[in-house]
Amino acid sequence: MQFMKKLTAAARRHIRSYSFYMKLSTVCLIFVLSNAQLLLAHTGKAQGIETDRITLELRSESLKTVLRKIEKLSGYPITYPVEQVERYNTISLDKGNRTVSKTLEIVLNGTGLHFKQQHAAIVIFPERKTPPAKSLVTTLPLDTAILVKGRITDDAGTPLPGVAVAVKGTTKGATSGEDGSFTLSVSSPDDRLVCSLIGYAPKELAARQFNGGNIMLIAESKKLDEVVVIGYGTKSVRETTGAISKVSGDKLSNEPLSAFTQAMAGKTAGVQVNMNGGTLGDPTAIQIRGINSITSSAQPLIVIDGVAQIANDNLNGLRTGAGTRFDPLAMLNPNDIESIQILKDAGSAVIYGSRASNGVILVTTKKGKRGSVKVMIDSKTGWSQAAKKPKELDAINYMMIQNEKASNKYGLNSPNAVIAKESDTDGDGQPDNTDWISLLYGTGIMYDNSISFSGGADKLSVYGSARYLSQEGIVKPNKITMGQARLNLDFTPKPWFKSGISLAYTRTKNVGVLTDGYVQGVNISGWQAPANVSPYNPNGPRGYNLTTGTGGGYLGLGNNITAINGASIMSQSGGYFNMIAMTDLTRNLNTAQDLRANIYGEIRPIKDLSFTSKLGIQYLANLEDQFTPNVIGFWGVPYNGLVTYLNSNWNQWVWQNYATYDKTIANMHKVSVVAGAEYQYNKMQWYQAGAVNFADPFYDAIVNGAFTNIQPGQTSIYDQTHGDLNSSSLMSYFGRASYAYSSKYLLELSFRADAFSAFGINNQWGYFPSVSAGWEVTQEKFMESVKWLSYLKLRGSYGQVGNSRIRNPYASQTLYTGSAYGMLNGFNILQVGNAGLKWESSKKLDIGFDATLLHKFNIVADYFNNNIDNMILSAPVLSTVGVPNNSVYTNIGNMRNRGIELTLSTTPVARKNFTWNTALNVSRIWNKVLSLVSSNNNADIIQGNSVASVGKPLGTFYLVRWAGVNPENGNPRWFAKDGSIKEYHFGQTGSALWTDDKGNPVAPMSVSTDAVYSNKSGLPTWFGGWDNTFTYKQFDLGINIIFSGGNYVYNGTKATMLSNNVQNNFDEILKRWTTPGQQTDVPKVYLQDNQGNTASDRFLEKADFLRVRTISLGYTFDKSLLGRIGFDRIRIYGQVFNAFLLTGYTGLDPDVNTATRANTSNTSTANNIQIGIDALSTPQPRTFTVGLNVSF
């Protein structure tokens, strides 16, 4: 049995001045620059084609081939006039290392062609000897051609060189010069001229339409040739047939959050992110197209640089991980992320087979870019406060309410009617009036400094980074201190071989704080502590208001009454914890480390074939260190001080080997095939040690001779030694074959076979196929007349994927545990296995389209239908057969998620000095449980007030209906299942305790007899995000909005904080019934009787909300000024995170999810049923940030 220790953080807060962080950045900068010099020795100070160098040798090759080689070696896309380029076929060049500019100068010598770098591309254009001309049509005699002259610009009026101007249906054409002008002869004013340039929407006009104005090309708002990462490869957007969303790394790194997954909220359709609360490092619940399991994990597979992340959502294990929690994804530096791709359908995700049911998130970190050497510095500081704090009673109202509770129970004139009295525990001569909320929640300061460098030469590219983060939470003393470093190297020593290595290391110290779920937590003892006593007492232990003696160590209650007639009236044994003493004196740390290393090699034996081998390892370690001194109750006083260490280690290695064949035939037929194998091994081990009964309060660590390990008053050793280990392995074979005809008709087949050790011997292999197809309709001739539709691709996919993330790695096996029979040691059955246990499977259908309207409005729409079956549930067995827990893990049960996704992006305004980019995504999901355990008559699976019930959405609330407060006497009422009234009478007994609305006795209200299905679920049915970026000259303004709704939240916080126990309450209790005829929803108060707060739909509230998530304003200094001082970019900015929240929810925040805590606790019984529960959740922070970005 795992030892459970008292859990609250120790502060020992020390101030770090800002100058320290600047010194750290300076040291990192010197290190980076010294490494950059090594690159510069090969590449020079690379800023463009004038300094970037390539090595090239030519032997009588065509100019077209030469340009392709230069494009490949330099990394610069090259556009050129085809007709002129194809004239030259005998170009030779001695081998040498030259700048790109010099190489082009040599190969174009004598051709009449010139070149120019335009942004990140190279444009080749013919020499122009005539001055620029306005667009016009000159009509010559009938027996001669018509000469058309014009000038092509972008929408800001900037000339565009290298634009291909072709006469449609002929081989005639021209290319615009450096000033954007061109001249072309046509045979008729009705000839159609097509102007095209990579990155811009093509434009088609009749020759007669050239009426004196410039021809303007609009930049393509949809980058069809943009590359997206897929499993074991890449593809262009145009070639994809699956449902894939992409989010750029800068959209994630801009937000002041612990983990990049938290920043994904609202960024893309179909992905919903729920934050557990406002505590730093708390894990995040990510749902891709809904929750896709009832008892197994619903978290997606995270793949970082091609290697799967260790499948663990919470590193902490003390209190089964449900106390303080820490997300390992918080140790991935968001500044290192280039982009993430979300694979949502079977067509894109099936290549990951048994792990893809919940979707796949592919994270690609940054790499060095050939042709550029840059150093980037990002420094920011910020401060956070609770966006909304609980409103509680002050001392005067606290005493009034507590005494009213007592007087309603004992009588107004009873000597027991006054239980709360003025106290002066801090000795300042004034009655105590403590605002516990202000003491517990404060302003958290953040310093975040990152430095990175990126560069590349002919055969080497490198990216490196370092980061130091110091971030305080809003709950004292919560704080994360983190150091991170990364180095990504890629090199190509031979044209047929390339290799690379990636190394990343993070070390994190998390000062945790216990918040919800335990009486020692801030959100229980801290919120419920009496307002008429102080946390301090100059005569108390170490200056705190703490009780002493046996059973002491709790908050002293001053003159308040704690017992009546010898019986305690306190709801907690010993009373409440003094949370100020807890945060100052106890220690609750975890120190986590994350080491990742990937190495790969790729061989190209022939032009279109490559073989890749990749080995990836990840090592996670976490040391939990908790200490309770001998003046704190529960664990401290009875044990004369207690220390507990829990050390956990996770090891994973992954070895991938695959071949890729890409071939384009006759510029029409493109074939791509991937086939390979993957092997993965995971091992987890933890062990725990502790010490009690210290010789002196000075000691707070396990030091030989400093403790006895015998609890005072006992004779036996108090043994905290525990441990466990488990391992699993995965063996896989996979393949993918795709075919594209003229980039118009697309077909892809994928397959994966997985064998996983966690499943039964009869079903360890699973097989996962998919098929997907696409049709680019706008390439058809019959679409030529549809001018308003610039691009349309229809696509669809169908396939089967699995979910192997079961919580018990040995669920299929029969397990034994040590057991004693009398004086004999032996073994006893712990779990009965199931040799037939296998994957949960999901059959996914996706139908969608991608479209661009008027070259401006981009639309992505999808319909999906996910049928999840073979869900792993505990099937009951007869209790007489002796099976532990009377159940066996079985594949049984079925659930469905259907939905629609829509994304719209556009640039509504694009002017020379002002642009507005906007993107809106909306998702609608319908969830239904289709079957459960048939042998148990498909009976509901109940967790708290939520159920999994056939025919209803997962997490449907099963509650008694609230009928309000009787205005005549203040008693609470509920509806019985048949609709009649059941009224509870405070202080009555027997048949008078429960009556109907006419005073007739009735059976007591209970969930088993009176609860009904509410047809309301904690699952949101619609959600989305709206992102806006405005730029005006050097200013930029970003506004990001997220929204969600269609679900309900059970406000368990309100139910707890309106309690009739002796405790502080929310100020809503001031609305309680006091006078006959009063209309209110809060019953009269009555000491120690909480029947009025019984779970019912009284506390069920709509959770719809709209959150202005970020507002940012930045200024980028003019490049002409920066060039003089040697900088590429300097930007200063400010940001507000969680700026506004619009909601009708009366709690602190509707975006809560108790299932997050369940999913991330380290128990085999966690589930996804109890969702939409606000159970004393920590407030969300509002963060203000100012920062500086510099690159040179």
C-alpha cells in the first residue's frame, strides 16, 4: 500500500533579482556566439544569396537542371521564364564553393537573364531595355500582331519580377522584369492572358482588358504547397487526403502557460483543451473530436520529432498522484517548437495504429536553416493574479451566520445559541478579522529568458537553445523553476547519406501546493477557516496560531465554541489546518528531469529511394520530497516530524526502420510508398522511503542518526518503504502507399500491425487499415468558368485505429500478492486475468473539403463519425467464485462521437500599411453511449452524480430535481421521481422529518428512488476559437477568443461552501431564508445538518462561456534603422492572458473538468465519466506580460 503523506508546500521563497536573469542571458549569449563562430567559419555571416554558399560542379547540363540543383542546395525556391531557360543545355562549371549569387552570375552569363532575391525566393527574369510602360493594348494593322505591354504588382503596389505571362492555349509567353513590366504579342484582343507567380493567385484576363491600369496579383492566402508533417514523412497541403490541422510554434510560445498543450485551446477545429485549475504544472485534458473512451485514457498520442512521448500525464505519485500534480509536457520548451500537426481521422492517424484512437499530435522542433545564421533572444517578465476570487464572509458576518446556525438548532435563547465569538489570537488588541483569501492568493511574478541560434552550411545545419524560467503561481507558495537546453544537428556528408542527432534536457523544481480534494488543501481548510481568528499567535508554536499537545497542530479557534455537551461540533477531526503555517513550514517539492535523445541516418542508394533508421530514447525522473514539522497536525505532531521521498523513473527506447520511395512519372503520376517496422520498450519503477520522530526540529531530511522511525508512544518501526516496477513493449509493422494523378486525383492506403504486451496472449496482435481519397475539383476543365471558386478539394477517409492506453499494464494477467495466513507467509490472488483482452478500437469515417473563394476566403469543413467498440470495462462476476473486486477486465461496450468542424480564414484587409488576418474555427459534437456490460443488463456505470448510460451522452448528470425553498418555513424541497414534492423539515424526527407539500409523511428523498436523468452532460457540444492579427506599419495587435458551450457544470464548490458545518461560507449564504414569505433559493441555516445541500440540479448550471484569451500589442523597429546597428529584428510587446470572461456560470470559472484529475491520477480506477464537476477548483490566473524579441 502506497504511503499517504500530508501534502502542502514549503515556501522558503527567495528573491531573484532581474539582473540575475540578464547575467544568465549574457552567459548563454557568449556560449551561443562562440558556437556561431564555428558556423561562420564555413558560411560567413549569412544574410542572403550574397553570402550563403554552395558547392557545385556541372558537366554539360541544361540550365533548367542547373537551376533545380541550385534550388536544392541553397534552399531558395527559384522561379524563371521557362521558354528562355530551356534554350540553354550545355552549361559546365568546375567544382567549387561559391556564394549563391556568384554561382547564378556564372551560369547565367551570356543568357540575357538576370536574377534577384525576393524575400526567401530567387526570381530570374529577362533583361529589359525598354522603360516601364503602363498597361495598354496597341492595335496594329490587321495583318500584324497586337502588342500588349503591362506592369504587374502586388496588392501593395510593389513591382513583381519573374511573373510568367502566357497566352492561354499557346506556347507564347513572357516574363516580367525587375520593375514588373512585360511586353507580349497576341493575335487577337480576345486572347486570354494568364499571369502566374509562385505564392500568388493566378490571374486571367482578355488582352482587351488591359486598359491602362497595373495588373495586381493577390498573395495566395492558402499555401497549397506548404509542407505538413505526417507519420514517418511529410506531404504538401495539396496532396493530403486526411483531416490534418497545423498550428505554428509562435502561436504556442506566446502564451504564459506551463505546457504547450494548454496553449492549443481554440487554435484548431475539433481540439478541446480543459485546464484543471490555476495551479502551475497541473496536467491538461486534451480531447480530439470528443472523449473516445470510458475507462482508458482519452489523451491523444504525443509524438515529438517522430518519437512517441512516454504515456504519462502526471509524474507525481504521492497520494496516488491526486494531491499535487505535475505534467511532464511542461518540460518541453515551447520556444523550440516549429509547428504541431494534429491528425484527427483514420486516414492520417492509422499509421500509428493501436495508439491513434484519441488522435495524434505531432510536434516538430526547430532545425537549423541552410543559408542563414541567426541568434534570437526572447526575454519577458510578467505578473499573475487570480482572475476571480471566492467571496467569503468577513468576521462579523461569519459570527452572525454561525450563531444563526446554532440558534436555529438549539433555540434563540439557548446557551448554545452562540458558538462564534470575537477573538484576538494575534495579540494586536483588536478583534481578529482575517481575509484568508487575500493571504492565500497573491501576485505571482514570472521571468522567462530564452536564447537560441540557428545556422547552416552546405553539409551542416544546427539549432540550439537554452532557457531559464522562474514562474510563481497565484497560490502561495506555488512556483516552478526550470532550466532547459536543446541541440539539433543535421549533416549531409555525402549526397546519398544524411544523418542527425537531437539532444534535449530539462530540469525542473516545482514547489507544489495541495489545493483540492484533501482537508489539508488551500481550497478546503483555507477557504473554510473561520474569519474571526488570525493565522498568527505570538505565543504559539513558531509564532503561528496552532493548537498544542497530543492531537494538536491545527488552527487555534480562539474563543469560538468547538463542542457542546461534550460532543464536538466540528466537521473535521481536530479542526482546520492553519494554511499560512502549512505554506510557510511544510515542504512539498518535486524535482523532475527529462532527457531526450534521437539519432537518425538516411541512405539514398538511388534517386527516388531512401532508407531511414532512427533511434529515440527518453528518460523521465521525478523525486518528490515532502516534509511536515512536529508542530503541524495529522502527519507532523503524532510522528514528531515526518519526511517522505518518492523517486520515480521512466525509461523508453524506440527504434524505427523504414523505406520511402517517391517517384513522379511524366510529371503526371506521383507514387509514394513507405514501409517499415518499429520497436518500443517502456519501463517504470518507483520506490519510497521516509523517516519519522526526529531528534531535533532542525532536521528536515533523511539523515542517518537524526531519526528513530518509531512513532512516539509506539514500539514498532513505522515503515514507509514501498516500491513497484512494470514494463511493456510494442512491436509494429506499418506501410503507406499513395498515388496522385496530376495532383488532381489522390488515393492513399495505410496499414499497421501492432503487438502490445499489455494485452491477452490470444489478442496481442491488432491490425489497423485505412483508405483515403481526394479530388481537386478545380483542376477539371468544367470548373474553368467558375471564377469565384479558386480552389476546391473533396476528400474522405475510413479506417480503424486502436487505444492501447489502458491504465493497468497487466490488466490481462492474473496477479498475485503477498499475503499472511496466521504466522505463515504466502500469496493470494490480487486480480483475475483475461487472456482475450485486446485493444479498444475506433472505426473512423471522415468526409470533408478544402476550398478557397475569390482567392481570399479559405474554408476547411469536415463531417466525422467515430464508432468506438471493444471498450475495456470491468465486467461483474458472481461474488461466490472468489474473484477479487467481483469483476474482470473485459472488452465490451460501444460509444459514438459524431460531429462537424468548420474553419474559415482570410485576410479581409491588405493595404500597404495595414493588414487584418483572421481565422475562425467552430466544432459541433454529438456523443452517445451505445452499449455497456451486456452481462449486467447494460446497467449504468455511476461515478458521483454522473453516469455512463446507454442511449445518452457520456457524463450525463443523474440527479434529484430541486423544487426550491418553502417560503413559509425555509425548508428545502425536491421533486420525487413521480413529480410530487418532498420537503425536509430541519430539527424534526420520525414521520415529521419528510412530508409532501400538504404535510403528509413521505419516504425520505434518495438518489436511488428519486434521481432522474437530467439529459444534461458535462461534455461540451460546441466549441471553437477566433484569432485576429492586425498590423499597422510597425505595430501589431493580436486578439484571441475561445468559446465553448452546450454542457453543464455541477457546482460542487457552491454546495460545499454553503454548508451548515462550522466553517466559513461564500457570501451567497447571506441570501438564506430568515422570514416567512421570503422568496430565496437558499434554505435556512441549521447547524450540522447539510440535507439542504444534498446533490441535486440546484447546483447544476450552464457552462457556456466566451473568453478573450489573449490581447497582445507589439512594435517592431524599422529594418532600415536596425541594419545600421547590426540587428535583424527588435520587437517589444505587451500581453494580457485571460483578459475577460463572459459567462452565466456563478462559480469561479466554467472551464473546469474533474475528469482531468481522474485521468491524471495514478490509479487503475480513474475514468472519463465524472466530467463537468467544479469541486473546489483553483481560480484561473490573469497574466500580464511584457517582453523583448531580438534577432541578429
